[in-house]
Amino acid sequence: GCWDWVGWYGSDFDVKSGKQSSAMKKMMDRITSGFNPIESLTELQILAITHNSVSLSWRNVSSANGYNIYRNDSKTNNEIISDTTFTDNNLNSGTIYTFIVKAISSTGTESIASNSVTAKTIGNSPAVAMPNGLIATYITGNWITLKWNSVLDVATYNIYRNGNKVVDVRLTSFTDTCLKPATNYRYQVSSEKDIIEKELNHSMNYALPVDTNQNRGLYNKF
């Protein structure tokens, strides 16, 4: 027959902090930890593309209280979307964007992400700004440290020595080593747009002549 096993252990079986109530809560948390109360939406697709917008549509989720739109992993909508279509405006031209949509339950829980779709807006991608402010912050007889101003939305910077590319870096400084003493070097830095857009636009900075004929470090203020 059936019996109430809770009452078999201790006098605090009916107390929230009791051993058995705590054990039951842990058991239920474990059972429900992998459960999502709302199904994910399907058939996310692109309806239209312009030079500055992408329109999306998807199949309705009957239990959804609304939807959240994610562009390149960042939520784009300030308010919950109640419809099954959405137009993302004010985008850059000639740029690739990836979208997913998540359904929202009545309690505010998000579903697993939908399928992703990728769209490239019409037109040319915007030019990359020049990484200005290139200076030498430290110079010795055989190496030099360079620094420049950061550029918004840039993935990497390319360093050129005497017209030849030396390396690409993500930071806004670089130390070039194993140089020859008593030699002049000309440096340039270009900015490279985020590779996710598949379009690499370079903007070369002015040349900076550097004389490494020194045995002591030289610091410049910046």
C-alpha cells in the first residue's frame, strides 16, 4: 500500500528547513533543472533586406508571451515583440549580421534559441577610421615600442615596418624587437574591420620615422 515516507524521519519533517523537505526540494530541482517551460520557435527566415535594415519572420509559438530578437548575440529589442515579424533598422550598409529569436514564457523565461539566419545589407561597408596618434613611447638600440589611438569596431591593427607588414595585433601598442642599431625605421599602422563582416577595409596612418641609434630608452608623453 501507499505510505507517507516523509513522516518516517525526524520530528521536523513538516518544516521547510527540515532534512526531508530540503532533500525533496533538491530532488525536484535536479529533476527540473534541464526543463524549459516553453518550446523554441522554428522556421526563422529573412523576409527582406535593404541597405540599412533586415526583416525577419518565424512560426508562432502558441504558448509564447512574446519574443526577443538577438543580432550578433546581443538583444536588439527594448520591448517584447508580440508579432511573428520584426524589422531591424539603422544597420550599416554592406555588413553581415546574424540573427536568432527566443520565445518568452508568461513568467519571462526564454526558450532555447531558434535556428540562426545570416544577412548582408545592401551597399558598400563603411570605411574604417584611421588609427591616428601613432607615437614611439620607448626606444633603445635594437627595439621600439609603438602606441596609437583605438578605433571603434576594429578587430585588429596591422603593423608595417618600411612598407612591409610585420604583424597584426588586437591591442593599441606593439614592441618591435631585434632591430639594427644606427638604422632608421618607418612605421605605419592600419585598422582592419571585424572579420565577421568578411570585408577588410584598411586605412593607413602617416609614416613615423624612428631612429634606433640610441643606447638609452626614450619616453614620449601621450
